[in-house]
Amino acid sequence: ATYKVHVVSRNTFPTAAGLASSAAGYACLVYTLSKLYNVEEQFPGQLSAIARQGSGSACRSLYGGFVKWVKGSKKDATDSIAVQVADDKHWPEMRAIILVINAGKKETPSTEGMQTSVATSPLLSFRATSVVEPRLKEMEQAYLKKDFETFGKLTMQDSNQFHATCLDTYPPIFYMTDASRQAVRLCHAFNAHKGRIAAAYTFDAGPNAVIYCLEKDRDELLAYMLHFFPPATSVDSYTNKPDLLTKAAGMTIDPKLLAAGSELRAPAKGDCKMIYCTSVGGDAKSLGPAESLINLETGLPLENKVQKWQQTLGGASSGCPVHNVPPLAVAGAAAFAAVALSVVMSMAKRA
């Protein structure tokens, strides 16, 4: 190929903060290049295997719905691909509330942390050989049966074990903060109040909480979290769904639930930078010329358009709210939210 390609990429969510920004970016890059060069897969999942080489979670981010990453067994790793277990229409009631505790770059990058854990953590070795595959099968069945009780419990248990391996690493890795752990306790208090698992937290390699719930519980859970993690300024700059948060802020929280939460945390502004509300999304898709971030004639960035686009989202300086949060690509056994938020990328030929 003789194309000279100029790539302009913008994240509409925090980068390198444990919210799968690298997964979204590499998935978008591979998908866009495949469209530009009219690439046809030689075997199902080949593009996901390519995306995986940039970022492991990127393989899952090419598809919508519930997606697992198959380890594979071939020496060339061509069978280490992503497989869609269920599409985005299978469980339409699934929701997620994302608490961005820290939008800044994390101290230990994911790749560096994983390499250190592989080299020094006996618990990680046990997890890989004895826990992952059985838990993956349980998770798949729970999702296919729409069994939130089992899905939620497995999600939280696996998140806890992942961070246990981080502590078992030498030197230890601390991704979660005090505010992260308070979010965990608040979820358990919420579940105890409901008498069932209605909120299921998970933390990837970062301090930010992704809390799964069903649509019927979302508003109450959102009001509860918003009470203990209030915005430092306005609701509009605190979320991708201002109307939803405004409604939640006006809800009356059950006094017993409020009392249980108050024993765990006092409301404090600033501990949470953003709250995203999202649902299960579809596959990767191509955007039209109207949404391009570059001049399609010259291949140069349209900076004025980028700025206008960011302002429409709520402003990059405030944590860059999400434009249109697509898929929650559940990370197989780990059940982490490889949230393929909309990275808008445009490409053009340059002579």
C-alpha cells in the first residue's frame, strides 16, 4: 500500500486512568485501518488478534455485548482472539455507573504492572491455572441466563482477587484509593439494604469504580452514590447524563440506607471527578464525514472542530465527558469493564 495515513484520535474519557483507554484506542485504530485498506479477515477474529497486540483488552473492544478473550494454545497466538458470547440486545436492562475517582495518569501503567505481577506473584499463577477458566464458564452462564445475582457476585469476587494479586506483587501495586474502597463498602451496604445483589463493583488497573446494576435499580443507586460523592461544581460538568443526575439528586433516599452509608463515608466534594452512566453497546462502526476530526482534503487536524466537539461534550478540561458511551465489553473471566468509549478517529489519504 502507498497510502500516507494521518491519524487524529480523541478520547472522550480519561486516558491511562484504568478505564480501558488503550483498549478503545487500539480497537479503533485497527478497525479504522481495516476499513481504509478494505481488509478481509483470513479467519474469524483475526482483527481482534491484531488489536490484542497493541492492548490485550482491545480485542474485546471490537465487538459489542458480552465479549470474552479466548487464551488460545497456538505458538503464534493466532487463536488468542475475542469471541462475542452475547450481543448488545441480549440483556438490554444492564446498566453501569462509573465513578471516576482519579482522571489522572496512574502511577503504575497496566503493562508494567502485569509484567511485574507475572514475575513475582504466586497468587497470579494460581489464579491463572485454577480460577480463571471455571469462573469464566460461570460468568458466561450467568450472563446468558440474565442471572444478576450470580453475575454480580462473580464480578466483585474477581475484582477483589485481581487487586489481591496486585498486593501480592513485589513491590506491591496500589491501584485502589481510600475513596475506591469506600465505594466498595457503599455497594455492599446498598446490597444489604436491598436484600440481594443489586450493585456489582469492579476495578480494572486503576482507582475508578465501574458499578453494574439493572435498569430498575439504577436511579436509586445513582442517587445513593451521588449523595456520598457530590459534584464539586455543577452537575452538567460532572456527567455525560446531566438530566439523569439532576433527577437522581432530587430523589429521596431511604433513611435506613442513608444511615448505613453514613457509617462508611461522609459526603465530600472532589473525591470523585466524574460520574458516567452507560449501557451495553453494539459493535464498532464507521462514522460519517460530518464527524471527522480532520480535513479530508489535507489530512490535517480541524482544531476548531475538535474544540467545538469537546465543548459539546462538556469541555476537555473538566475530565472530558463521554459523547456516546458504547459497549461494556465485559472482560471474560475478569469481568472487568473494558469500556470501549467512543474514541473518534478519522483518517485520510495524503498524496
